[in-house]
Amino acid sequence: MAAVRAGAVGLSKQARFVMYSSTRGSDWDSRDSGNADRSRQNRPSVYGKRYGVAMSNAETVRQRWKMRRRLSDLKVKLCDVTLILAVSGLILAMLDVEFTATRVLEAYVNIEDLSFILRITAIVTTIALLFFLLFYHFIDTKIQLVETGTSNWRVGITSERVLNTLLEVAICAICPIPETGFVAWPQLSAIAEKTRQYVNIPISVLLTLPMFLRFFIVCRYMVLHSSQHQDTATRTIASLNHIAVDFRFVLKSEMYERPLFVLSIASLLFWCVVSWMLTQCERYAYPSISGFQHFADYLWFEIITFFSIGYGDVQVSTYCGRGLAMLTAIVGTLFSSTLIALISRKLILTTCEKRVNHIIAENNITNEHKNAAACVLQNTWRTVLRNRDYDKTNTRRNQQRLAKSQRMLLCSVLTFRKTRWKLRMQMEDEDDYFTARRAFNETEDRLQKVRQRQSQLDGKISTLFENVEALTQAVMARKCYLRQ
């Protein structure tokens, strides 16, 4: 099925492979009515070793491939349409919340009428979104039926797919409704008088906040438009290795290739979205402050909470704000740990870089070891000379010179031991490549010596053979002479 999903089917007159279906019937190719019994006997059983009916007709395989390709293109277009509708409905709801809260257009237009128009338009876009979302899942199920080669809908409609579809429909169905009223929330504060106060928050604002969950369509858009999903070879290899080309795989691939770019974009989007949500949760507790000042303050609050700094100059006074603050702290901890891990991975030297540093360090330590050995020999020679001079003339000057040369000899011996220990530790720290290379060089040297000895032995044997031949000829000549 991996080759079928990738579209690697035979487009020539003969089929490149045999495809099996889960249905037994005349759905795959047309057969004559006179040969129906004979074809049924030769047809492999569904309950045998093979699964389904062999589909050896190249034209049928080609039709299946064309159908899947057409449905896949339609699936991508439906994903694009659902993303546009989801973002449009979210923007309309955000505009309604901002116009209702700030009253910026109250002098030019009736806010109630504008809010009603925006909410009705958001409801229309939501209904269209639900229709295209259900149509998207219908096409996805049909693609699975084409891949499996069956016409039974029970194969494609599973309980997991139904639950996922219902969950997506429930998330996308949330939108602000006209004439929803207000809800009273207690104002949280360290001061007891303020704790007894209640804040009236419009229900339309609370219905707008869950609309950001529609961003799951962005994840689906990323998967369908990614290079991994569009490349046939990548999908084939992934299917053969039992790897699904889903959002998790695409995200991990992008994080591996461009980690800093992905983390930066995700952090900026998260800060902006949660700052706007905090502004809507907290702005009604302080109606005297403008909306932009609220957004700037809570953007600062998001950044310092995201990185676990927390100066305390900006605080939240509602349950909604506290919940978003906890979410920011959790996500910030995950992002910070991921960033530290990526930076640590970037700072780790590669194998080639380790080898370069190892070769340079080994050469330096080897030179130090040779210099230390030379110093030991020099100081030993000087000590012997000073000892001879002291034996000849036992003076104070010769005694001092002898003691100085002995001290220098002792220092050079200690230095030689240290460099030898460093060289030994450097050889122990070398990786497998250097160990194998060193063993190969030592084996090559030994083989070279064996080859030299073998060549010497061959020469000696050749010389001995020549001497034996000469001796044999001399003996034969001597026998002929004696007979005469």
C-alpha cells in the first residue's frame, strides 16, 4: 500500500505490480458472464494467504491512481478554504470585541448595529466553516477507501475518526452570538475590599477566546503544504518505515533543520495571542485604562513570565488571567528547555572537528614529550661533566654547579614523566576512528616487516637454489670425467 499511497503505479500497458482489494466482486474489472464461474474458481480467496482480490488490470490501477490524485488535490483546496474561513471568523470576532470595548466608532456609527453585523457575519462564516470541514473529512474518508480498494464505508469510518470529527466541529462551532449579556466575575486582589467587588465581562468576549483553538487548521495546513508530504519519495520511504507524515513528523523535521527560526516564530505568535487574551480578561477590571496600554502591559507581562523572571509590576486580577499566566509559565519552561538543548547541540563539536583538535593536541604533546626527553639527556650529560669537574677539584664553585645541574636534571625528569602521562591520557581519549587507524597502521607496519623478511627469504632461497644447481652440474661433470 505504500507504493499505492505514493502514486507509484504502472502507467504503461502492463501493470508493474499486483494490487489487492478487500472486496470480491466485479468492481475491479469487467468479466464476461460466460467465464464467471471459471474466474471465480481461479480467483484467490479473501480468507486465504492473500488479502482481497488480485487486481492485475493496469487500466484499473491507473484509474484508482487518478482518482486518488484528484481527491488529494481537492483535500488540499478544502484545507485552504477552511483555514481562510476560520481566520476570517476569528478576525471578525476580534474586531467586534475591540469596537465594543473601546467605543472608537461611537461618534460615527451605532456600536450596537456594527456589533450585530459583525457577529452575524461571524456566524455565517462559522456555518460555512463547519460545512467545508465535514466535506474535508468526507473526502479524507473517500481517499482511505480508494487506498484500501474497498467500497465498504465501515472500513473508513472508525470510532476514532468520528470522535476527531466531532471534536473539530465542536471547536469550530464556537463563535459570539448577538444579545448574549454579561457575566459577573470576582476581582482577585490582595486587598480585601477589592476582593468583594465583581467585574461584568461580556459573554461575547468569553466566546471569542476559545476561537483561537481553530489554529489546529494551521497545523493541518502546514502538513499538507510541507515538502515532506508533497514529495512522493519521502512519503513512500516513510510509509515503508511505518512513519506517518503528520504534524509531529513535519514539526520535528523543521525543528531539526531550522530550530531557531521555528522557535522564534512560535514564541512571537504565542506572546501576541495570549497578550490579547489577557487584555480581554483584565480590561474590564480597569475601565479607565485604554486598550492599547493594556495590550502593551500584558505583552511585557507575557515576556517576563515566559522566561520565568516575574518582576511583579503587572498583575492579573481574574481567574481567566491567572489561568493564562499559568499556561504562559508552562509553555515558557518547555520552550526555554528546548532552546537550551538546541544551543547545546549546536555547541557540540562534530566528529571531524574532534579529530582535528585531537590531531593538533596529540602533535603538541608529542613534541613536548620529545623536548622533555632531550632535556633529560642534556641535563644528564651536564651532570656527568660537573661530577667529573668536582672529582678533579673539590671546590665550592664546582659543588654549586653540580648541585644546580642535579636540580635541573630532576626537574627535567619530572617534566618528562608529566608529558608521558599526558600523551598516554591523550591516546586513551581518542575515539574509535583513531583507534582503528592506529591499529591499521601498526598492522601495516608489521605486515611490511613480514613482507621484507619474506622477500629476503625468497632471495636466499633463490641463491641457494642457484648454488645447488651449480654444485649439481659440477658433480655431474666430475662423474663424466672419472668415467672417461
